[in-house]
Amino acid sequence: MIPAAANPLPGPLIAAAKVRTLELAGPVGRLEALINEAEGDADAPCSALVCHPHPLGGGTMHNKVVYHAMKALNAPEWGLGWPVLRFNFRGTGLSEGTHDGDAESGDVLAAIDWLDHEYGRPVVVVGFSFGAAMSLRAVCQRAAEGKSSVRAVAALGLPTHAEGRVYHYSFLNECRTPKLFLSGDRDQFADALSLQSVFEAAGDPKKLVFVPAADHFFTGRLEPMQRALATWVKEQVS
């Protein structure tokens, strides 16, 4: 099982007026979601999506890595101020359906479609752990269809092995959407050598960044993760 992150973030930490609860029409039913809006985001060049880690390990859209990734794209101090969508995968929280482990890439596509309809601007997709795997699969599938609105995709803590299983990402070979692979250099589920191998096999353009002294969950290293993510995202829209 692709790991989830520990210690979901308790309670809302931003002004309620800037958060909307909503429901997405997913492939197998309703998906519970939140949109974090921002001051002046009507002028933002992009909207964004952040996808959570493995639900069977406790992952939800309130996960702390997901939350901090959202803040890097939404909060004014990081210089972007975009609207950012988060949602619970099927079978998680109030989302309908049952966990599948692979078909959740369709949930990601439903979320991208909602952003397309709501904002009509390019989308940057970010996923953490299981969410990274599902995000990459969804984005590359949509790109192969030749009708993608996704400007770039960032994979945080992309796992290459967990609980005796090895994960392969051969679909990345022909994927030409700009990609960021951002992990801790002490990630328990993707050692540097195996992630380097995934990175080298992926299609261009791409970038690999290791956060020093960070584990899979970026424990104590969330701010460097945010900085690396925000810096790369700005490069994609400059």
C-alpha cells in the first residue's frame, strides 16, 4: 500500500470566508471537496489542485503535507495567490464510492474538469504520495489524449516501494507535461537511487529536487518543501 502521511492537520487554520465546501461529480459518485480562494485570485494565471495520500493509511485532504502545499500556492506570502482545490478520494470522508487503488486517477480527472469549468484557466496539479501517483497517471493520460489544460504537475514524495511492493511508472516515458519530482533525501518509501531512476526514464521537461534532511512526510522540513514547490511553479508560469 502506498503510504499516507501521519498527523492530519486538525481544524481550519485560515479565515473561513476564504474557504468554500463543495461537491464534485466523480466517476463513481459525489466527491467531498474544499476550494481555498485568495484575495485577487480573479487575476491569477492558473488554478491548482492538491491530491492527498493513501486513504487506507489515514490520508485525507486535511493531511498536513497537502495543507502546506496548498498554502504555498494560495497564501500571499508565497507570491502566487491562486485558488486551490482539495478533495477526498472515493470512499474517503464524505466521498462516495469504494477505495480502488488505481481508478482514483479518474477522481483526479474529475477535479481537473471542475477547475476547467469553474475558472477556465491552466491548472497546476500537485499530489503527495498516493496522490502523487494518481496525479501523474491522470495528467499523463489527459496529455496523451491531446486535450489537457494542465500546465504542470508536481509529485511530492512519490513512492517507489512500500510494504514489499515496487511501484513502476512506465507511463511517464512519453509524458511531455512539465514535471517536478520533489522528495526528502531520507524518504522511507523512495530512496534517492530509485527515484533518480524514475526521473531519468520520464519524458522531458522535468526536474528532480531533494529536500535535505527530510523524510517521506517532510517532518520538520515543510517550509523548504513549500519553497521548492513555489519556486518551481513560478518558473512554469513566468
